[in-house]
Amino acid sequence: MFHRSVSVLDADTRGGLYYSDVSTTNSGGGKRLEVVTVNARGFGRSIFLHSPELEAYSYPEDNPFRTERAAMTREILVSHGMLSGRGRAEHEASAAERDVLEKFHVRRYLDAIVAAEGGQLDIEGLQMGLGTPDCPVFRGMYECAALACGATLTGAHLILDGRADVAFNPAGGHHHAGPATASGFCYVNDVALGCLMLAERHRRVLYIDVDVHHGDGVQDAFYDRSDVMTISLHQNGRTLFPGTGFPGDIGVGDGRGFSVNAPLPPGTYDEQYMRAFGAIVPPLAGAFDPDVIVLELGMDGLSGDPLGGLKLTNNVYADIIETIMGFGKPILATGGGGYHPGNTARAWALAWCIFCGEGGHDDLVGLGGIMLENTDWIAGLRDRVLVVEAVEAGEIEEAVSDTIRAVEANVFAIHGL
Ligand SMILES: [Zn+2]
């Protein structure tokens, strides 16, 4: 599937891409971890999922969630000539059918969305989270959510049928929605449904969530199951919505050890984020041995995001994607948060380039120049490296170390690490 070359990942290495050519020992207890890194060229088949109809819908003007980010991403890619060519293609998706949505959502909730849209929002609908500032009632809300979900599920089908190695739906990633709850701009949980569909077909699913917010809806959906492992890295719930996702939350029953949470302090920057990711995700991925990865790629962790408090650049997401591609499994990737539309769209465009085996090198995409605002951006897709004050860096490093230790203590032993 992917072209591969073998190297060794060192979970203790700080900075850089965490790859080295020599065997090393990780901090989890002397286990040697081998991962596969992806060759810079030729990544099989990457499919970009697109719903033209989705462009007709948008959340109310005063809501920070902008559906147009998916179309913006596509425009950037078209202008870079990145949507066609060897090993890549675009695929149009249609809305998910009602009976498919009912595999995760309860009927009364779906009825309540339709009713609210028609002007019938009752107490039950309000209790389900509809008509709130985060999840307002607006024209086309059901269709909008079903279209975003349809594209994610189309991606899951393409992977199941062996027609895609990577499927990317920037309009998806609505990870907060519950079976009967709208939450955090999310009405229909396309990522939970994607994981469900893959698990239904007996695939072991590793769900990785790098949105700045905890992936609570997806975690809760699989909290007692061992066939879907969820790993969420997010800004600490004590400082950000939805206030959940602590290292002690590890799943129950058969699912004990299969929910993994890495809360990170406000101000976390690329090097520390990658240190946490490298220490936690590759060892668990190696132990869990998934058949497929579902990646929620919210971009609200980027520095300058109006809702998130992390200080990441899009370079760290490029590094994360390269690491995940190194697992050598098909990837169903979605968007998610990201409330600076320009920076978000550019980061998703960069992500697509990495999925296609391009953009990991400066000579292919060029070095960009944004720091905090899109207006500083000069050219290319990549952000400029962000400088972090030493005092602040020390505090963040300590908090990240605490999180890594807590995750190791809570779940590594369960997986023989
Ligand atoms: Zn988010």
C-alpha cells in the first residue's frame, strides 16, 4: 500500500521529527519500538472528499464555526494543482441517509433537529442542546450536518473497499455530538459514525483526535469497547470546553485502557506537543495494532485561534501526519475545529500535501510566513517557526511531562508497554 522504509522511533527524543536510524529505548519500560516511516514519494491513493451542496449552507454569522473552510481548502489546493495527478483524486459525496445516522443518534434527537429547523423547538429540543449559542437553529442545519457526515462515511467506504489509502473530508470532524445531544457546534457525529462503520466491518480502529478540544463524543461512544481505541490530545479541560478528558479517564469494562487522554497546558508549542504525541501515540498504536486510523484534524490548536489557547504552527500537524502515515495503515481524516478560517484552510491544504507525499520538504511547498495572523502570511503553506519564551517553555515542559507520566502510568501496562 504505502512505500515504506524502516526506521526506529525514539519516544524520549526531544524536538525534531523523532526519527533516528539507531535502535533506542523508550521511557515506557525498555520496549524497543519499531515504526515504519513513509517514503517521501508515492503514498498510494489519496481521496479528497468534497460536497458542493454543503457550500449552500452556513451557520449564523455570529457563530465562529465557518462551513466555508472546506471550500477554502479546496480552492488553495486547486490553485496549487494539488487535487489531480498521480495517486490523488477528488470524490464528491452526498448526504448520509437517515437510517445510517440512526446507527449512532436516537430518532427523537434527529426528529428534534428537523422540527427545530421548521420552527418547532420545544423543551426537549432545548435539553438536547439545540437552539443554544454554540448549536443554533438555522436553515438547512439537518442537511448541512448530514452532508458533512456523508463525506466522512464515503471516505470510510472507500477505505473498506480498498479504493483509498487516505480519505480526507475537511468538512467532517464533529466530535462533540452525542447520541441525543448537540454540543460545541456539532449536531451529527460523523467521526463516531465513521469509527462505528469501520468497526462493524470488523476493523480495529485507532481514533486519534488532535483538535484543541477533547474528543468527548467519540470517546463516550466507545468507552466500553476494545475494538476502537480513542486517543485525544487537547488543551486541559480545566481551561477549555468541554471540561473533560483527563488521564484517569481510560475506559470501562472491556474498554479499560482503550480511551486515552492527554491534556496539555495553554501555551503548548510545537516541540512539546510533538513530545507528548511521540511518547504516547506510536507506542499505543504499535501495541493496539489497528487496521485503520481515523484522524480528527481540528486546527483550533494553531496559534492565533480565537477559541483555543495552544501555540502550535501547522508544521507540527505535518509532522504528526507523517508519523501516523508511518504506521502503514489506511487513514480516514477529517477536519474539526479551527476558528481562524484562513489559517485553518491553509493547514488542511498542507495536511493534504503531506498525505499525498508532498509538502514535507521546503523545496516543494516553500516556506510560508504567518505567525499569528493570516495577513502576515507571505507565501507557501507552512507557518514560520514560533519563538517561545524560556520561562514559559519551562513551565509547559513540566506540565507536558506530568501528562506523559500519567498516561504511561494509567494505560501503558494494560497494553504490555
Ligand atoms: Zn475544537
